[in-house]
Amino acid sequence: MRLREALSRRAEWASTLSIMAAVGALACQPGGAPGAPSVGGGLAQLMQERELTESDVMAALKTYTPTGKLDEYYLFASGGHSGQVLVIGLPSMRLLKVIGVFTPEPWQGYGYGGDSGALFDAGEKHGRKMRWGDTHHPALSETGGDYDGEYLFINDKNSARIAVIDLRDFETTQIVTSSLIENDHGGTFVTPNTEYVIEGPQYPAPLGGGYADIADYAEKYRGAVILWRFNRETGKIEPDKSFAIELPPYMQDLSDAGKLASDGWIFLNSFNTERATGGTAEGKPPLESGASQNDMDYMHIINWRRAEEMVAEGKTKQIGGLPVIPLDAAAGDCLWFVGEPKSPHGLDVTPDGKELVVAGKLDTHATVYSFEKIKGLIDAKKFVGNDDYGVPILPFEESIRGQAELGLGPLHTQYDGAGNAYTSLFIESKVVKWSVKDLKVLEKIPVHYNVGHIVAAEGDTVSPDGRFLVSLNKWAIDRFMKVGPLLPQNFQLIDIGDGSETMQLLYDMPIGIGEPHYAQIVKADKLNPKEVFEPIGYNPRTRAKDPNAATSGEERIERRPDGVHVWMTAVRSRFTPDLIRVKEGDTVHLHVTNVEQAKDATHGFGIGSHNVNLSLEPGEHENVTFVADDPGVYPFYCTEFCSALHLEMAGYLLVEPNE
Amino acid sequence: MRLREALSRRAEWASTLSIMAAVGALACQPGGAPGAPSVGGGLAQLMQERELTESDVMAALKTYTPTGKLDEYYLFASGGHSGQVLVIGLPSMRLLKVIGVFTPEPWQGYGYGGDSGALFDAGEKHGRKMRWGDTHHPALSETGGDYDGEYLFINDKNSARIAVIDLRDFETTQIVTSSLIENDHGGTFVTPNTEYVIEGPQYPAPLGGGYADIADYAEKYRGAVILWRFNRETGKIEPDKSFAIELPPYMQDLSDAGKLASDGWIFLNSFNTERATGGTAEGKPPLESGASQNDMDYMHIINWRRAEEMVAEGKTKQIGGLPVIPLDAAAGDCLWFVGEPKSPHGLDVTPDGKELVVAGKLDTHATVYSFEKIKGLIDAKKFVGNDDYGVPILPFEESIRGQAELGLGPLHTQYDGAGNAYTSLFIESKVVKWSVKDLKVLEKIPVHYNVGHIVAAEGDTVSPDGRFLVSLNKWAIDRFMKVGPLLPQNFQLIDIGDGSETMQLLYDMPIGIGEPHYAQIVKADKLNPKEVFEPIGYNPRTRAKDPNAATSGEERIERRPDGVHVWMTAVRSRFTPDLIRVKEGDTVHLHVTNVEQAKDATHGFGIGSHNVNLSLEPGEHENVTFVADDPGVYPFYCTEFCSALHLEMAGYLLVEPNE
């Protein structure tokens, strides 16, 4: 692949003339035109003025995507405590969209008076109307272990919730939660045909809510992993077909589903098998040291097909609205442990499903487990003992194929299609490429700085693409212009080619709108998003034409027992009706339909001094209900610049006082 | 400037070899190295594989900014109905940060339990806790008519509010509002030394709130322009030193402040001098046609220094908490009109302050007004009559120098340093470059699509830079990968050089996180943002060390009459204390200090199932108060990935039930 030969040459500016000479040589080949020095002078001068090296030029040309040309991959990243999902195009590293998920976002009209309110209501926790989330691990839906481009799932670590995003329209369509667990982390991830969307816990608490003193941590605090059943036809998680498995009060962490050879199984890391509970102000060590005493924590090995059977057999108790397989029943029937060194974090099943790579934050190795060995040990009931909760523990040495010495602070591993693994090294601020087969380091590339997750193109599937890897760096420090004490994160795009050449850093992308934890990269042609909503009057929350859709020429205002109903249309550049007269105290029900079908002909609908703003994409319908409790004159208007006479797309809500 | 000669060559791929030949020729100059065909082959193959033209290569190299190299300009864009401000680096067109302004944003810990709550409270309108805004026109603070890099102001069109952002830390520090007007648009803009931050209205309503029927529109609805006094020392708007001027119920629109020759004056466009009020469901024409009947609307010419005197003379009445100069007093004393064709939108004072360019949405011209002529007519009291509200109208033909025929749908005008103007043409989807002196079109460049505002580097100052212009396009349609029916906007970066060469489109930047209306571009070296907060315990909302700052070793929990107070520190990787025990119903006061001073060592603080999340940058302090009304066990944790043992930075809020 000659294209890559250029890249392995890391010439600095001092040698930049070599690129020009080389290009010049090419020009002497058949078809080459005679010189036009001003153009070449422009290029050379530009390189000099902007201090671009030969390597920079190649990186620029590998990422620059001219107007009207499309990117090749979608990257879906969690937004961390922004609560949202980021959609980024590769290789240009341009942010295409931020999808509202757990946090209201008015530009999208998400959580500002329309039908999305029901999503937030469904996500209430302990009766609290939660208005943020901490999104961590996006998971694309899979068919046969490959991304199918249909759905995206994402968890909220803070309040233990899961959201469903429909990739036909990039809209959040469901938020589910239970009172079983207070916090999640290891998830979302999906089984190979998206039978289940899996939510693993993090910080233990009494299951189902309720109070227990921290002194009773070992006895009364628990984790639980929830297998949320997903119905691909309806696009919905079905809580009544979902179940959970009780887990010990360790801190379960990153997780992955088996595939191919290991289909039917899931694997969860854990840390703090010490069951430390902090107490920094009470003379105890902080959790960071209390939880780092043991040389080994436990990988949780779960046979989810067996767990399904146990649920069918009624071996559950109902907690927090879900059937839960109790820990004592699960232990040795669908749940086993094996040791993991040390303070494990990342757990990533290889593309063929035969092996699992675990990296320990305080270890320098990646440990490669053999699923065949694990399965053999389970079948042979060959255990070294049980943990305090009766879970059988497999012998560590007999479960692994070997270890690779990678460096300081290894976290997460991704794969290419050539048998290589790529692991982030937090403490070294590097990505290390290594051979899974040989357990040998091949190359390291510095990243800037403090890398958490990394993600490769189709890197979580049975058939990774290689080509691109993105390093999700937590710190940026000196990479970008100063923007105050709160710095952006830094996504670095790395060319990993077909796995046979040297890695090249291509692009630094600041993320100043959240703190992504993980991401997945999917080929663009696997998605086929809608460009307008059809039929006119479509409600993206209910996935159907709304019964209150308004029609041009039949707009009207009716006073009914439950309040004043307004059926309104929006079209460039007017609302009909544009004058809404109500009395103080009236409940107002607006039914607003954008009756356009032209791509990009979106209208907004905002009401002055009200927390109401809709984004009505072509064909979309939304319903809004509010109480007109304050007499006055409130302009409403189209908040999206839709036409030359966009400012004239306005009207008044007139709230007449009661005398 | 040889660099640009290359750019004027719009060679397509068919002629791409010319660039190579040219570069080859260069290599034969002294210092040129002999060929290295593999490198050149790489470049050529890359251009072919990615279908990059010669022009694309130059554009890529003019924008690509390698890792660790910094951009040259900040672009501050409104986020539209996202309610926020976007910070973008030029020429790389990377989004560096989104600043929370009118909408809560949890990644920044903005509006999620900390001291920023007071900002939102100050922005209450009609007693409603507004949680979004529609930001339109950012304005950088100025000294002598030049950006000084100290502050940024931004308006909320939806609820008529103004926010102040301190560019020392990129934090919103103040939101002001009054009940005088319901909606704003023409603003913010500032006087040349930032004496005032000016907020012009848009949709008329009864001043000071309250109800009046739409039938009384001409008599009882009004606009008003507010001059908010700004104190540069404190960084605050001073409402008690601010005032307003009552305006007729036209729809006042974009505005600008005079400078140099016209310092002391402000100018506001208006449309809908027809005073149409819609009524689409009542058999009346929609506003878009009702407001487009007149051939001329009125530019509002205001002598703000005279208005200041009138306030001092007590020629005001108090409305909505502000002294307001009544329309009948203002007319002919500090307020005059002059006609503007047709449905005017953009109004932009030339860098020397001598002229004003107005573009009419339904006109094909830009009209160039002479301030000297306007001032002469006012001084000579040469009027053609008064409007219905008694405001004297200057003769149009005697107020202008001339008109330039630009094209369809001209909106906004920017300037370079070479005497050229650039005007957006909405209907044509083009930017037109024209000579202000000659009133002649020089060139048009297509943009994609439906451009609203455009912005040039330092383009609103007395000394524009040229070099870069950004076209804020409303529609993107086919420019980016599909992301569902809600499309991003498209910011297109255009190289305008020193004004002497052809414009070149350099970069398409999708904006999938809001709908920016306007932006300003400032040289990077004018800003000097902090990288950490000092001293430790600094509260960015009060701009001082917080009296409740916590100190390492002196953390504590105290029960007081007003509740349980917790003085907590955050440091990698622990909170002290990490166990908070309270009783059901307790009011909890958290005082949390990040005691670190390392750049980028930010900690988050999120509480499970609570709408509490802080972003504690190095040295920052925040206070949170909430009622622990639901017994249970709530994990709290650092929501920002701060260290290898970040997951261990956690604790519990234990709410013991009352028995």
C-alpha cells in the first residue's frame, strides 16, 4: 500500500523540501504538465508560513473533507456528565450533532414543553424529575455481532438509567430505569443479536432503594446486573420481559458480551473486592487506597442463557420492579468468578469471541483469558474456592493464555482486522499496539494527554475495520487556545491503516461540550436516516402520526372541558393561528404540526417567558400543555431562521386577566 | 502576496498535476533535494483516492492546525435557541467550548445545584424560572471602538435578557432583565468604550408587562431600547444606572452603535411600520405579508449622549424598574427617523463611523447613509414630516450617499481593512463583495445554503483585519452525513485575504448544537484567560474567595440551626469527607473546594438521583443547598475522569429515615 509509505516518513520541516522534490519527480511522468512556479511557490510558502511539516501535510489531506463530500464513518460518543450523545464524522472529526438524551436541550426542543416530557417523566428516580445524566458507554445495536446501524443505547451512570436512540431519526425514544440499583457503569453493551441491553452497576447500595448504614455494607449493600430485553420491531426495551442478577457489593466495572465462540455469556470486571467504604473524615483510608489493597479482584462470568432459564424456572424474587436472581441462587449456576490483576478496568472480548483482554489500572500487563479454558473449568467444576458470598472462583493461571507487558496504567483495548490489539495507557499517555497472538508490544504512540477509552472503527464487532482509532484523552492542557480553567477534552484521530504500518497521529479535536467516556465507530453506509418525517403530522416520540396532527386549512381553536385546544400549522413563514386568546388560569393545549416536507425546513416554536420551545422538523408534530397563569401579552415566534421573512413568523399568546 | 496566487487558480482534479509539477519546479531551486518518489507517490495517490483538487489541498493546508499548534482567532457565536455561546478557533474551525449562559449545562456544573443558581434566579421573568434562552447577537467589549478581549455580552431574544461573560474565565457572571419589554433582538451591541450594553426590542407589547388586547396594538403596545450601564471595574451591568427610551410599536431589528465620526449615536432598524398584527385564523393576512406592504420602514436614529442628559434632567417615567424617556419627549430631542427600503434587516456602521449600510430583505440594494448628512439634517431640523407618534422623519434622498445593487435578499454587511464590504444574500445563497467607495459589486461566492449573518475578523471594529470571513448558513441539506430530519447549520470559512484577491471557500463546519445567529471574531492575543482559579477557594460567581472555602486538613461536618454544613475538599482522587450522614428532612449545605492548582485538574461532583452536578476547576469553590427529603443511600462521585483511580473518588450521602 504505497499510500502509507509516505506516512512512515516523519520528516520535520527541515526536510520538507523532500516532499516537493518527490512530487516534482512525479510530474515528469506521462501526463505531467510543465512547471507553473507560482502555484508551487504558494504551497511551499504556505507550508513555511504555517510551519507545516511533511507529516502535517499528509495528515491534513487524510482528514480534510471538502464541501459537499461526506465522511466515511459515524463516531457516537457519550457526552459524560453533559448527559448527551455526540455524533462525529470521520475522518474530518467534525461534530455533526449532539443528541439530547438525559439533559433537556432547547435547540432540539427536547424537554421544553413538547412530547419529550414523557421521556423525562419515565426517567424519574426516587420521584425526582432528573434533568441531567452521566452518559458513559454507547452501544450500537448488533446483528450477528456486527453493528447493524439501527439503534444506539446509552447509560446514565448517575441515576442508573438506560436510553434508546433510534438511528432512523437520531431521536431519543425511551428512557428506562428501575429502583433496583442506584448507579451504573458497566454498560450499556448488547448481546450479539441485541436480545438484551445490559446495565451493570458500580457503587453498591441496598437493592430497591431504602436506607442501610454504611457499617452494614457487606451485609446489606449489593450490586446487580440488569438484562433489559429489547424488541427490535417496536424499538423499545420491554421492562416486563427484563430481569437482573444480584451481585456482591464489589464495584462492578466495565463489561462486555461474548460473541461467536463465547455467545451466550457476559463478563463484568470489578474492583474494590476489599469492600472499602472510605471514611476520610473518620480516620479511615480513602477509597482510592482502601480499594487497592488486593492483588486480584474478580471478573464476573455470567451465562445469560442459563440465567434466562432460571428466570423461566421462577428462581427469582421481585425487587425494584424486576425479577432478580438472588446471589445464592446465581452462584455456581449462572455466575462464577476468576481473579483479575490489579484494580482491573477494561475488559474487551476479542473479535472471534475466543479470548478476553483485561487491563489493570495498577498493573503493567494485559491479561488474556481463554474462554475455552474458562468454560472447561466451569464444566469441570474446577474451583479454587468461593468468595464470601458463595460464588465459585476459577483458578487464575488455568483461565489465561498469557499476559502482555504493556506499560503504565493500561485501561481499554480495541482491535483491528489484522490480529492487533490497541490498549490505552493512562499513566504513560500513550496508545500501545500489540500482537494478541504473540503477546508482544509492536509500537507505542504518544497521546495528549491522560487517555481513557480508545475506539477503533467497528472495533467492538466480530469484524473490525482497522483504518482509524480515536484516543479519548481527558486532559488537553497545551493543545488548544485558552478557554478558561475548564478545558476541553481532546479526541485524537490516529491512522492505524491495515495494521501493518506505523501509527500516525492525524487530528486533534477539542471536546468542549461534555466529557465523553466511550464511543463506537460505525461505517456510514450502515445507517439510513430519514431526512423528513412522514407522514405529515408524525410524532417521533410515539413513532406514528399524531391523532392531533393539524392540517392546513383546518387549523382551529376550541374551548373544551379540559382547556383551550389549538390545532396549529407551521409553514414558511407563518403560524396559523397566530393569535391565541385565553383567559387567566386556562389550561392551554397546543397541537403544532410543521406541514412542510422540504429537507431542512425546520421551524421552531418558542413562547416568550415560558419554558416552551419546540423544534419542528419537516412533517413533525408536537403537543404542548401549560397553564396560562399570568395575564399578559407573550410573543411567540419561530426560533429557527427558516426564510427571508423568518422574523415575521410570529404571533401572540394573549392571556386576559380575570376581573 | 504570492501565497494567494495559488488560490485564485480553481483547478479541478483534471488539472491537479499542475500543482505537482509546480512543486517539482521549486525543488530544483537552490536547496531543493533530489527526488524521493515514494513520498510524492503517496501525496498524489492520496489526492486521487480522496478526490482532492488542487484547490482542496490549499484549503486543507490553510486550515489544518497540527497538534499543539494554536489557532489565531477566537470566534464567539450565539447558540440561538440552545441559549448558549459557542467558542470556535480559526482557522481550524474547531469548537473549543460551549459556554452555558441561559440554559443549564451539567458538564460545566452550570445550573445544577451550585452558585450559578443565583444567575438563573436573577433571570426570572414574570416570576418564571426560565431555563432556556434564544441567544442572538454576541458583542465583545470595546475600547476606542476596538475589541479589548475583556467581556462578552449576549442577549436572549425570547425573554428579553442580557448576560455578561467574563473572558478571564469564560464564565457567565450576570444575567439582567427588566419587565419593560417582552422580547429583544437588536442587541447586544456596545458603545465604543462599552459605556453601555444596548438591548433593542423586537415584538411590541405593553411596556412593563400586563395585558392589552391586540386591537389596541397601535395605542398600547410599544417597543423600547434599553441602555444597560456597564461597569468595567466590577464587570457588572448596573441596572440602577441604566435607562430606556420608549419606541413606537414597529418591530425594531438589528442595530449598531456609532463610532469615531458617529460616536455618541446608535441606530436601530425596524420593520412592520405597517403595525400588522397577523390574524391568520381570523381572515387577516399573515404578518409576513401584512408587514411587507410599505416600501420604506424607519431607521431609528438615537443620540444617546443627549438621552443621558434627558435622564439626568428627569425627563423620564419609571416603568418596569427602569427610568424610561417617553416617546413624546424623545421624539425630535434624542430620536429621529429616516426611511429604509424595504423590510430592512442588517444595519452596519462602516469602520470609520462615517457611513451606515442598510440592506433590505425585499430589496436588491444596500443603501449607504452618510452620518454627516444625517447629522446636518437633524441640526437643520429639515424633516419631511412626523410618524404617527410624532417622531420627525428625515428626507431619505438627502440622507444617503447612494445605493449598491447587490442581489436577492441582502441581509448583513461586514468590512475588511481595504475598503470592501461583504454582504450576505439570503435568497441567492451567496456572499457578495463590493466596494463601499464605488458602490460596485466586485465578486460573489456561493455558500451552502441560506446564509443569515456573516462575520469577518475584527469586522465590527474601527480596524477590521480582513483574512477570514465566516458565513453562518442556516441550511446544510447535502453538505454532511445524514443525522435525521434535524440538520446542523453550516459555518463556512472563506479566505478574503487582504481584500485584493478572489475569495476562496476553505472549510465547512457543521453546527449540530444550536442555531447561531451572529458571531464576532477577535484576535487570539487580545485575550488572556486564566488557567486555574486563584486563590484556592475562588468562587467565579462572586469573583472572590468564598467565605466557606474548605481547606485541606480542616474539612468538617457541623449541624447548625439552618441545617447540616459540610466543608469538603476535592483532590486527586478523594473527597474529604466522603461519608455524609444526615436525617430525613435535613437541609444540607455543601461547601466544596477543589484544592488543586494543576492546570486541567478539574473534579466533578454529582449526587445520584439528585439534580446536583458541579464542575470544580482547579481552585474553584461551589456551595450547594438541598433538602434530603428521601431516605436512602445515594452515591456521590467525581464526574470528571481525573486520574487512574478516578472511579475510586466517590462517597455516600446517607439519609437516615425518621422513625
